Amino acid sequence: MKIIQVKIRNFRSYTNEIIIDFENLTAFVGKNDVGKSTILEALDIFFDGGVIKIDKNDINKECEKNGDNEIQISVVFDNYPQELVLDISNLTNLEEEYLLNQNNKLEIIKKYPNAGKPKIFLKAYHPTNEECNNLHSLKITELKKIIKEKDIVCDNLTKSAELRKAIWQHYSNNLQLQEIEIELNKEDVKNIWEQLEKKLPHYALFQSDRTNNDGDNEIQNPLKSAVAQIFKDEKISNELQTIAEGVISKLQEVTNLTLEKLKDMNPEIAKTLNPKIPTIEQLKWADVFKSVSIAGDEDIPINKRGSGVKRMILLNFFRAEAERQKNNNEKSNIIYAIEEPETSQHQYHQRLLMEALKNLSKEEGIQIIITTHSPNIVKQLHFEDIRVVKNNENAKEIVKLEKHVLPIPSLNEINYLAFDEADEEYHNELYGYIDSQSLLKDYFLNKPTKNYNKLSKDGKTKPVNITITEYIRHKIHHPENTHNPKFTFGELQQSIKDMRDFIQANKGN
């Protein structure tokens, strides 16, 4: 299953519903405290990842003042399972069951009243005709009764899915399809959620600001993530189920014999006792390996080392995972969410990590989500993978494709918009574009000037008066001329702004 869209409402700084489009690799960029990490943490809550626990402080303060205390997190999936068993041994599919939204995608909504236990819904383009609008909540006997009363033809009266299909076919000209929310917490339809939940991707969140303690998840989470994937392997799952069935059978035998013997000695006490044995579904095999970790020399936990070493282990986990997945014939179903992968890492290591993450994102069933403050990381990404998170006057904005001033997408421009990154490379790019359009003469008109000592071939200097933009250009391209002071950062920022404004004003001319 692949996330194609996430919707967040009334969660921390997100007041009104915001809709975010996702790719195989999605990078959120923006200034500090703008809401990038909030998106990753909202997904951890949605997937019950275990890193983030929802509480009342997560309710948006403005919504709370208006009496709205319900957080809502929705995820829209593509590549959802084509076949599901919604009833006992009854194979069907979500489209025929009218459980997909109007765009034919699987949309799961979780609502958290007072930041408490979630209510779970499907947004579905579903029949609303009262004669056939609640078929998923009916037992097979009730479905058969409708078939009989309405004299509906159905080839298979033993399967609920076939009965529902026949009834909907009977009303095919009057289904009154509308996009509605179907609550899945209710007893009569909870099996739908139980089956869907098994198919959800494993979500693994890696944050940059882990606490430094013996159970530091920054180191343990990669291994725990691997454990979770291993236990989703169908072959291993089937083998474990066989083992569990055998153990449970033996336990039942022992407890039943014990109670039989107890009846001989004290029937009254024996009547009050019953064997309590967990079901196969209640067994948590991953907990057997919950203490997995990596230790250094003399069993010193790696989390006692510097943050750079800890993040280096995480880096190489992803490098190894990229190689393993490339050679893995089995389909994965996992989302890796990494906050600030550049933290405590040399630029060379950052490049290695991003190469690994980009390779991972190309594998079927794997998605990568990152946040970053690094212009260098941004420049390694594709333009369409970037989401710029911005604070506007009245609401948050997440821009999928930031409108660019140049005729081709510019990652330097993304850095400028996201981080106020005014650098020499972007200055060169803007200057080069104006020059290529033969507009430099027009641009220089009425611009502030500055004295520049021009260096001739004989080593002599001649003072000239040029625009600040030219001054910066000369200082960048003629480092051999040491007769001029370096431009200030403020001058660089203003020159970039002036060129952007000029290009935007002259678009289409």
C-alpha cells in the first residue's frame, strides 16, 4: 500500500484541514517550527508507530477555543489489496464492496475526540438508498431474508459478499451513490477494519532529537523495524502460527487435566476456575526480540557514543536496507520517516545516505519521507519530491511545486524560499538567466551602485562605478582581484531579491 495523500485537521499548528500529496520519496523543507516534523508525527499516531503518544496538548488552540476538540488524521492509499476476506473465508474486493472513495482510492480516517482513543472511518462512495445502504452491518441470515423478500436472484447463498453483490445489483439503477463516512468501530462492521489493519504498511519514524538513555530508540528502532518486517513474512508467519497452535493445544490439555483432577478433590472450587490461554491473535512475537540492540566494545551501548556515531549507524542501516531490498524478491510494505537525516553528519555521509534513500524509494512497497534544513540535501532531490511548508497569514500552506521564476525548476530557488538561502550559486543562476535573455541593460537601470577597482592585465587598477549586482558578480568570478572588499550578506540578499523581482516583472515579455 502506498500513501498518496494525507489530510490533517485540528492537530497542533494545523487548524483547518490541510491536504498533502505524497510521492515515493517526499521531502518537507521549511523554516524552524513551521510544522514539518508535525506531519511525520501525525503519521506515527495514525499508524500506531509507538514513538509519539497523542495527548490533549496536540489539540489546536484556536480550534479548542471554538469548542472543537476532535483531531482528525486521514490517509489516502493507492496500491491497496485487490482481494480481502471481509467475512469468514469469503474473498472479495474493496471496489465491489463500495469501500473506496470517489476517486477509487482507499481513504482511512481516524478521529480522536479530546485526543483520546480514535474512531475509525472509511470515506466511501457508497449506496445511500435505505433499501441497501447498510449491508455490511447485516448478518448472513439478515442478508438472506432480504434476498428472499425481494425475490432477488443469487447464485451463492452461503457467502455474505455474494449476497451483498446480488442485492446491490438488484438496486443498480437506484443505488444513490454518495461519498460518505462509514464508521468501522461498530461491532457489526469491525471485521472490515481488522482485515484492513493487517495490510497497512509498517511505519518507522526516526527522529533527530532522541533522548540519550539506555533504551535510545534511535539505535534500537532500525533493528525493531527489521524485526517487524521479518514477522510480516508470510512463510515465517505461517510457521509461527503452527507453533502457536501446537503450544496452545498442549496448554489446553494440561489445564483441562489439572481441572479434572481438581474436581476429584474439590468440585466446588473446580467450578469457579477456567483456563485462560491467549489466542494466536493476542501473541506478540516481536516482543520476544524487544531487547535487540547494537553494543560497542565491552558491551557499551552505542547510544553512549556521540550523536554522529549514532546517526552513522542509522545511515548504514538504510544503505544495507537499500542493498537488501534490491536483492529481495518478496514485496515490502514499509514507510521510513526520517527527521533531518543531515544531523551530525559530514556532507559526504549525507550524500551516501540520500543515495541509499533514493534507491530504497524505487523499490516496490517502500516509501521514504524526510524533513530537512539542509540546502545540500535539497539539491540531491528531484523537484517534484519537495514540499515547501510555509506559514501564511491565515493558514498553513504546503506547496507541492513551488512556482519558479526561471523557465526550468531551480532547486536553488527552493532553498531560497524555504530557508532564505541567499548564496552565490543562486546569484549566478539569476544573473545568468537575465543575461541569456539580453536584459542586463534594462536590469541595471536605476539600480544602486558601488565603487569597484577593476584590475587590468598589466596589474594596474582603475576605479569604476557599477551596480551592486555587477560588483557581486565580479567578486565571485574574479577572485584574483584582491583590491576590493567582499560584498556583505545583506547586499547579496538584496541583489537576489532585485533580480527575482525583475524576472517576475518581465515574464512573458
